[in-house]
Amino acid sequence: MMLASILVLLVTNPSAMLSEMIGSSTQALDLCIELCAIYVIWLGFVELLDASGLSEKLAKLLRPLIKKIFKVDNSEIQKIIALNLSANMLGIGNASTPMGIRAMNALDDKSGKANFSMIMLIVINATSIQLLPTTIIGLRTSAGSQNPADIIIPTLIATICTTLLGIFLVHLIDKIKNKCKRRRK
């Protein structure tokens, strides 16, 4: 099917196809450069947070919540999770990936299976409350949107709902799993 479509385009108007391919490639490259600029700024911001000690303060602020949600007592892991969650909340998911990987490695109990905390981290990263969806705003800006930030409130509402539901379901499934384990014993 795809081959037939390409052949039709080549036979009917090859110059238009070539022009579109070049134009699309240029737009894709421009978008990549704009996104790189956004990520450089936010990765620098995250590095400044860490260097200034604000990441430690943020971790202390989020520690009770992280401890309750993730069931983790290790302060270094809590700090990494706090940075990961903060970057996600600012809408810079790709910038939070290195911290997410570090947190996942730290949470690994070497059993070969995902534990409760690892599953929770995946769910919260997937649903991620977006206080400021910077990547989407950047994409909307580059696409010429008149009001690129008008998605902040709907995005905030949707991500709060999905994150709370995700947290609830992980805790519910964990309770059911533990109850089944106790019955088997």
C-alpha cells in the first residue's frame, strides 16, 4: 500500500513530492533545534537546583509524600525521586529521564522483578502531573499557536486525575496481591 502511494506521487507530480520532502525535512530539523534549546535550558536549571542545594530542600519538602507513596526510607533515593518528579511536573520529561533511571536502579532489589516502588515510579512518570507543560508549549509556539499556554489548566486537571488514579490503583493492586499471598500461606 505504501509503495503504491509513493509510486503514484512519483508518477503524478515528482517535483511537488521532492519539494514537500525538503520542506518537511527543514521543518523537522527546525523543531529538533528548538526542542534541544528547551532541553538545554531545563537541564541547566535542574543542574543549578542540584548545585545550589535546592534539590535537597525540595527532597525534604517532598519527603513525607514520597515516603508515603513509594514506601521508601532512603534519603538519597527520595532526593533522586524528588528531582525526577519535579522535572516531570515542569513538563520536561526528557530532562527527568536520567534521574528516573538513577531512581529505578536505586530502587531495584536485585530480585529480577519490579517491586512496588519501581512500579509506582513508572506509573507516576507515565501519568505525571504537569504544572507547566513546557515541551508542549514549546511545540505549540513553534507551530505558530496564538495562545500556546492556554493548555495549562486542562493539562493540569487531566494529569492530576490520571496521577491520583494511577497511585490509587497501584496501592489497590498491591493490597490485593498481599492479601492473596497471605491466603496462600
